[in-house]
Amino acid sequence: MHNPGNATPDRFPAEEGAQFIAGRLTRGTSGRTHAVVDPASGEEVLRYELAGTADVDRAVAAAREAFPGWAGATPGERSDALHRFAAILADRAEDFARAESLQCGKPLKLSREFDVPGTIDNTAFFAGAARLLQGQSAGEYSGDHTSYIRREPIGVVGSIAPWNYPLQMAAWKVLPAIAAGNTIVLKPAELTPLTSLLFARAATDAGIPDGVINIVTGTGREAGEHLVGHPDVAMTSFTGSTAVGKRVAEIATATVKRLHLELGGKAPFVVFDDADLEAAAHGAVAGSLINTGQDCTAATRAYVQRPLYEAFVERTAALMESVRLGDPFAPGTDLGPLISHVQRDRVAGFVDRARAYARVVTGGEAPGGELAKGAYYRPTLIADAAQDSEVVQSEIFGPVLVVLPFDTDDEGIALANDTPYGLAASAWSRDVYRANRATREIKAGCVWVNDHIPIISEMPHGGHKSSGYGKDMSAYSFEEYTQIKHVMFDNTAVAAKDWHRTVFGDR
């Protein structure tokens, strides 16, 4: 029995609207509505008015008005506000976990143990980092002149977040931007606005001034494109597919704004013949099925050296078959539904087409019975596909792992690099030299060794190649939301005259 309980807390009064501008919930003015649907049951949770371009304009104006005061606050003041914010998030952790599971369909234990704690940790990290932003020490680099570097906030940031991790993506966008002194307008996916709105409300309750964080919930084509192209937005941060990322870059070019793009992934999972087979099989299941496979860093292509290949396929299939699909709010559930029936049908299409050229070892179907109402799909293992096939080269974004054999180490690394993507990867080996070579030669923003999927606030997350550029989390992301300025002093008060004589002579 599906029982989300009190998953939409009183702090989100739906009747006030799903736009958060200048510290207040308001209704969208596009003239169209959208429903938040529980993907586990197919039932409508909330219907709200979508944001239009006028709402984006209001949000940008609010962020622009708030910028001088927030940028002018001391690092200590911003840090104190973020510490209060982290405390409020911790106090409301259960609200956030239940709302996240309701709108996404992810198991409540995943929201409780991963999404919400990760968000609180990110907030605490940037609360501390806010005090550490600095330029470079002063020095005399040209005669009697002293130079130094100021690191300053950029202005209004326009960010667009995806539906797979709505709460964490809101945090990854908002926290480094505001810690550095910027203000922000965030557009969450229209499918999953609940936790972004709760996040903004909690920030206001923590004393972060009105207008520093604004949320506009609208479509990408209308609200998103207008936000990216807005002349008063100084920077755009986008997480989503590579195809949409190209469109974002095209629009941003018109106003020459800074871009941060975290795009698609097709993470390789390379298992060498000296690897711990049991650990690798468990890692493959966890790494491929996290968030029902709706994760840009999920393990999607397992390359297994031939001596271990058949044993790996057999063991991984058995572990996948033991995974329990069910109600996200039930304690025993391992895997929830996909975000929507549309996404489930998209995933099923990839698998059905693969039957013509590969072996579907397990899964490959939607479950029946009570789960048929939701967007569920069984964990699926595909073997023996060709490297150039669709399931190997395209981002499926579902609970599907493709396994291919390789013979030599050179071949395994070459196959791992043989897609346009480069977000994440993992290498499995007991040999430190072999593993070190893989981390050096695999083209990805993160390479795990004998593990796949963990992330930490102190370390950066971001891709290479068609997976985008720029970093989330860590001090590296903090610096992404700043610009540097060279300041130069004449220490003698005569240098300008000397320059004048050099260029124009005595006059």
C-alpha cells in the first residue's frame, strides 16, 4: 500500500503558488499549469501555475536589487547565515526527505541517508568556505608599483537544475554562488519543484535576505531560455543533457555570460582480471542502479577482462534479481520507479531495440501487479553488445547496465574512452600500478578505484569532453562563482608622469 504520509509539509502551502521571489511564494503568470505527479502511483500531488517570462524578469530584478547588500556583507556575515541555514535544514530533514521521495519516487531511505545529509553537509562546507575566499598576496612586479588580485562576486546567477536530484542540485547551484556574494535565480525542473521551494523558504528563515535566492518554476523553453538570455544575468549554471547544454551555450553567447555546464555521462566500469569479483559485482549493481539509474555518474558500461567476464555477468545478474522494487515509503524497498511513465517507456525502448543485437540477461520489462500503476522498470543487464551500438554509446538514464569483454589493458582503457562523454568512471584492480594507469588515462572528471558513486563536499564534481565544464562542490566550484580583478598602485606618485614622458616626450 502506497503511503507517503505527510510528504508535503505545511511549510509549502500550495495555494500560495510555486514561485519564490523576493522572499515570498507567488503564483506563476504564464497562464498554464503543471502537475507534480507521484511516479510510484501515477497520482497527482500538486497542480501549480507555471512561471512565464514576466516571472523570470521579476525574479532577476529581485536578485539584482539584493546583490549590492549581499555582496557587501562580510564573509563572516555570509558564513553565519549559512551556518544557520544548515541548522534549519538539519531540523527539517524529514520534511525534505519525504518531499524528495514523493516527487522523485526514490526510496525514502535513499533520501534520508544520501540526498538530505549530503545537502546539509554541502551547506556546512560552504558556510566555512565563505570565510576563505581570497585573492593573492600583494607584490611589486613592475618597478615601484604594487599589484594584487581581488576576487569578487559576479552578480546575478541564473541556474537550471534537473529532476533526478532536485534537492542536491539546488544546493550545488545555490550554495557556492551565494557564499561568494552573488544572488541567484534558480529554475528547478517543472516535474520536481517541491524541495527547491522548501530549500529557499529555509534560507529565508535562516536570515538570508529576501531576493538573494529566488525560484522560478517553469518550462525550459519559456522560463529557462529567458533566464539564460536575460541581459541582467551575469552567469548561467546548467545541469542536464548534452543536447540541451548546447542550446544553453548558444543562447548565452549572445550576452557573453560565463557558463558552467554539467552535462550527460556514460560512465565506464573497468574490471581487470585481478579484481575482486564479488566486490566488483556488488559495486556494479550499486553503481548502476543508484536512483534507479537516473544519475549522470551511474555505471552504465561495464568492461570486464575476458577471464572474469562470464562469472561477472552471472553474479551481477543474480544480484540484480535480488533487488526489491516497491513503494518508496516502504522500509524494505531497494529501488523505486523512474521519474515518469514517459521516461520508463524511453528506457524500455532502448532495451527492446537491443534485443536484436545483444543478450538481455535479466530484467528488460516493467513489473505487473500493484507496481504497474507506477513508472517501474526491472533492473536490466545486457551482455555482448557491440561497442558502437546504441545501448553502449547513448545515455539511457535508467536501471540498465551493459557488459562487454576486453582482452588487453590497452583495449579496456581505449573502450572506456570511446564515447563522447567524460563525467565519471571507475577501475577495479588489486594492482596499484594498473589502477594508477587507469586513473591517469581514462578521460573523466572523476575516476574511482574499487568503488563507484561516492561523492564528498570537499572534492570537485564535473566533466570532461561532452560532459561539460566547470565544477560543483569543493573550493573549485566556489571560485567558479567569482571574477578576478587586478589592482595596481603607483607607490611614488610620479610614475604617471614618467609614462607620459616615455610616450609623448616632455611637454
